[in-house]
Amino acid sequence: WKMMETKSTQYNRIREIMFEKLKKFGTDVKDKTGRNVAYVQGKASGFKHPDNVEQFIQVLRWNREQIPKLQDRVNSLCEKHKDLAQSENKCSQEYTVLGGHENEHPQIAEYIRGFGDCQAAMSEQHFMMHAKFDEIRADWKMMETKDLVEIEKMHDKANRALTDARYWRSHSNPSKMQEAESRYKQYSLELVEMIERLREKKEQLYPDYIRRMAEAQVEFYRQGYELAQRLVQQLDTIGPVSVAPVRSLAMDFDIAQNMEEDPNTPANKSAVKNPYGLSQAPAAAAAPAALPPRPSGQKQARGIYQFVGSNHDELSFNPGDILTIIDQSGDWWTAELNGRRGVIPGNYVQLL
């Protein structure tokens, strides 16, 4: 009987202990839920800190908005310079190809190649400025990814401690209220110190970042101006384009030419001459007949551009050749070179 009485007493004690634990657990859950609800409400409406702390919180809110916004603008500017550099580089490559085409006017080809070379140099300058901007962007981003993140963590601790202190005050629990207030004071002091360090860091680094970007832009535009000036001077040395005289198709060509050839045989491109006489003359073209030496007193001219005749009555010559001018009527002149006579474009030579 005594054993049963002892066990019954132990059982009742265990039941009381379990009941007290369950009751405490229920109270803790209720308090934790209440504090979490108060925290969410405070986060939605904005936590109201004491005035001496709130003034620093306002500084934090401004930096939290400004630093990522400025960082985003620097990112955008950096990417635009990179895109421009890539576009200029592509433009340079395309202009190099276009300027080397066999059917292009020799002077226009020089214009195109000169502009392509200028774009290549501008692309290099743009890449250099992008590299400087990218370095500044990396330094700038540290404020957002490190400094602000650490401050926000401390800010959240202070907000939770403030919420707990006010919750325990409203629920008349002085001991827990004092403990929460003590935590809030500690977190607030650390938070204010971190905000002040961030402010000091901004005041030291922002002017340096902005000045470095300005100096990079000044260097880029200075180099760009010099490159553009050199291009203009280069184009001035080329001079205005000498327009080739308009020619018509001779009416005595053979329409049946090549009709009997195998259609799978590649075309003889070397026999085709471009409008400016840059390619080789057709192999079948007849050379002008040799003439006796010219009489004295006739004009002479020096070849400025290469001209390769494609018709039997045209006289081929190279830059620097000295031609005897027989007749200057119209755009096509009659000239003589090395005992051969034919017509030439008058604006491809310079009278001596």
C-alpha cells in the first residue's frame, strides 16, 4: 500500500511538472507570437525610435536609398561605354573590309580606311575609360554589398530589441522589459557608430570616385579630339574625290561571248575591270598601235592615279608616268605614252 501511495505521489508530481512546462511553453509561444506580430507591424508602419537615435536612422534611410541608386547609374554608364567600344571596334573592322574592296574608288577607299582606323583608336580609348570606370564601380559597390548590409543587420537587431521592450512594458513584465531595453541601448550605440563611419567613408571616397571618373572622361575626350583632328588632316591630304568621267558601253561587244563555255566553269574575274581602273586589263584587249615620236611643243601631264584601260581605245598608265597630251577636248583626253596612243580620263592626270 505504501508503495502504491509513493508511486501515486510521484505520478502527481510529474503531472504537475508537465503541466507547468506546458503552461510555460504556451505562454512563451504566445509572447513570441505577440512580439513577432508587433515587429511586423512596426516594420510596415516604420519603427519610432527615440529622437536622439531617429536622427541617425534618417541618415541611414537616405544612404540606403542613395548608394544603390548611384551605384546603378555608374553600372549603366560603365556598360554603355563598353557597348560603344565594342560597336566602334566592329565598325572599324567593317570599314577596313569596305575600304579594301576592288570596286571602290581609290580616294573613297582611303577615306573609308582612315575613318575605320580612327574608330579602332576610339574603341581602344573607350575600353580604357571603361576599365577605369569598372575599377571605380568595384570600389563603390563595397559600400552597398558590405557596409550597408552590416548596418542593416544591426538596424534589425535594434528594431527587434525596441519592439521587445515596448511589448514587455505593455504586458507588465519589468525584468524582461529592462533586459530588452539594455539590448536596445547596446545595439543603438553600435548602429549609430556604424552609420557615422559610413558617412565619414562617403565624405572621403565619393569626391575621389567622382573626380577619377571625370579625369577618365577628360582623358578620353582629349584623345578622341586629337584622333578626330588627325583624321581630318589625313582626309585633307587625300583631297576631294576625282570623279571619273561618265562612260558608255561600246555597241560592238559580242553578245554571244562565253555562251558556248561550260556554265560550271568559274567566271574569269581578272578579265573584269572596275569603274576606276583598279584591276588588271582584259587579256583579250588590243593594245594601241605604236606611233612615231611626238612633235615638239605639245603638253605633258603626270599620272596621279592608276588607270587600266579596258577598251581598245583606252591608254593605261600608272601614277608618276609622264604622258604627252594630244587633245584636251571634253572629259576624256587623247594622250601618248611610250609610243602608244589612246584616251584617258582627264582628272586622273596633272598637267606639267
